[in-house]
Amino acid sequence: MKSINPKNEYIPIDLQISVRRDTFRLISEMAQDMGISINEVFSFLAEDSVIDLELLESLDNVEIPYKCSLEDLKNEMLKKRLS
């Protein structure tokens, strides 16, 4: 994920996260299949999950609830795609 924009240089962040055992197994297999480290898989997943946010002009009106159901999340994502 190299960027042609020099402002998008990589910044190392030490994180400690918890994932389910099955999730860890799948991510480990993904990393092995791709020939990269688990850290790189998480980096790619993090970047891919926010890539569309750069397209939004302002995030001031985005509300992030403390928790929501999976159905609520799907509905909100669908609304964003349709608008």
C-alpha cells in the first residue's frame, strides 16, 4: 500500500488488541497465504476500513453510537451508499 502522496508516510503504532481464537487463526492463515506478517494484515485491514472516509468532506455530522445491532449497522451503511 504505497502512496504517491509524501504526506501519507507510514507511522508505526504499537497496539494491543484482543481477538477471538478463530479470528486469530483466520488472520494467521491469511498472513501465511499472502506471505506477510500478521501486523501487515492488520495494517491493510485498518487502511481498507477507512479508505472511503477520505472521500467525505466532513465527518462532523457522523455519529458513532456506543453500540448497535448488526442490522442497524447494515441499514446505516446502506443509507450512506444510497445518498
